[in-house]
Amino acid sequence: MVHPTDQPPPEAPFRPGWVPRRDLSWNGSGRVGQLDGAGPDGAGPSAGPARPSNPATPRGPARPPWALPAALIAMAVVYPAAFWFQVVPFWSAMVAFSAFSWWAAWHPYLRVRLRPTRRLVLTGLLSGVALYLLFLAGALVVRETPLWPWVERVLELTRTTAPAGLAALVIVFATSPSEEVLWRGAVFARLTRRYGAGWKPVVLATVAYAGFVALSGSVVLALAALVCGAVWTRQRQVTGSIVPGLVSHALWSLLMFLWIPGLSP
């Protein structure tokens, strides 16, 4: 059974002159022939051959309707248990949650969202570095505020509960990708189908993401989720892909794990 909101979201223009950067028409998300650099009518040197459009026929089995709510409930349970109460092994809990949320949020139309191009990967790399530099500057300010002990607490938890190499692998290949598939993939798709293209699904997805991260009990993680979530969700909307957010999320998380001014690695 396919939930009605598990179909591809309408990647419709939301500002004058906007053109999807990739040909999403074949899975029901754009207009036939629109490729990167193509004009509004799909004309121009970048326009390629049209692919068949049949949004009602996803390629492969979709998850049951209860899967996505189950993933959100799992996050609401695992994050406070691992971060706040620490009643479960931290990185083991993160790996288990990542595997379950990836399964629960996956839908066949996300395959086109995971097709990397150089432009998408470069966008993710640049935004990841920019966010890291922004948070480095923020760390210099936060050191003089009551928020600094929260930063120290999170870094101590993530750095002392597993070898650094193993933790880095989990960050890059488990937690970051699974959160992008869950929030910028499934959750954003449902919100976009419900409210249409525009700022509303971006705001709602970002606030919901920050709210769930806040269940970890960490103020700084919630604030980071609010800032980064807004960037990653907007990238998802503009590019029609989760690749930039996935690359940016993994890079930003890894860099923050490795070095923050004032905290020895």
C-alpha cells in the first residue's frame, strides 16, 4: 500500500526565472526536457531527450504508511535516551536509528534525488564549509556565554564513546545520510505535497527537525539544527535533490567533530 503523500513532491517554480537544475520530469516532479541550464520551455543546448513521466508508478516497493511516523517516534525515543539520559550506548544507538530511519523514509522516487552531479556535490561541499566557518565564528562568541558547557558536553559524549575513526565513519555514512533521507527526503516531500512549493514546507520541515533534535536535551544541537536545517532544506527545494544537503551535512558534522576552537580533539 502506497501512502498518497509518498508520491514525488511538486518541484514547482517558487521564484521568477527558477528552473529545475535537473530533469525531474520522468518521475513526476518537473517538466519534460528541463535539464540544468535549460530555459523555461526546456529549449536550449542543455535540453535533453524527454523521459517518460508516470508519477503514479514508482520504481520499486514503497514503505507502509506507518513507517515514517515510526521513524519519527524512534528519533523521539533514541535521541533523549542516547544524548540526555545516556541509557543506551551512544554510537550503537545512532547506528540502529540510522538504519531504521533510512528504511522507514526510503521511497523509490528518492533514487533520482540521490543521483549526484558535480554541481550538486560542489554545492554541498561549499555549503558544508561555509556552515563550518560560520559555526567556528559562533564558537568564539559562545565561549563567553552559558552555552559553552553544552558544547563541551556534546563533544565529550561523541568523542569518548567510540574510537575517533569509527565515530567519523558513522557520521559520514550513517547518521548524516539517514537524517537527510528522513527530513529532506520523506518529511519535506510530504509537506511539499500538502502545502505546495514555497517557503511554508521549508519553514515547517526546519522547525520540526530542530524540535526533534531538541529532544536530545542539548540547546546547542537544537540551535545548530535550526540553522543547518534551514540551509539543507532550502537546498533540497532549489535543486530538487538531497545530494547537496547530504554532502553538506556529512562534511559539516565531520568537521565539527574533528575540531572546534577551544576544545582539544
